[in-house]
Amino acid sequence: MFKKFIHIGAPTDKKMPNEEYCEDMKVWISDPEKDEFKFEYLRFEKDSWMAKEIQTQTHIAVEVESIDEVLPICDKVLLEPTVINENCKIAFVLRDGVILELMEIK
């Protein structure tokens, strides 16, 4: 199931270096590959539709072999599996009080 740690996602209200805007989710996202601690900063627009938990709490992103295999062992789905690009699908879930970003990478 679990393959590896990818990054830590931290909501912020400050503009951060290396941000890119994701119009679909109404969020500015920094590149965790350019941060020495692999932090991904997320700055949400006020009208973002993303779950409040994602907008206000830190998450841990992990690569998994199959999102569909992990979903049944999670407590709550915060973002249904979503195709980001041809190489990546993500989902946000709550498990044991922790927000996880599940990443299925080809």
C-alpha cells in the first residue's frame, strides 16, 4: 500500500516562494521539492471549495500503490480521487485524526 513519504502540506495566509496557482482548487501551492524540509505551502482563496480540514490543518502526503485500496481503511474522504495530470492522481483522507494526501504516481 504505502510506498514513500512525499511532503508535508502546511496551510498559510502568506505569499510563499515558488507558488503556482491551481485554478481548479482555488489555491496557491509552493513546490515542496524546492524546500529543504519538503514543505508544500497552500494559500487558499476565500471562495475555495476544498474541505475546511484541508484548508486549515497540516497534511502528510504519501505515495501509495493504489488509492482505491487505501480508501476503505480511512475514516473519511475529504477529496475524492482526482486526476491531476496523466502521471498523478490524488485524494485527501482523514485517518486516525491525521489528514493524508494519497498520491498514486505512474
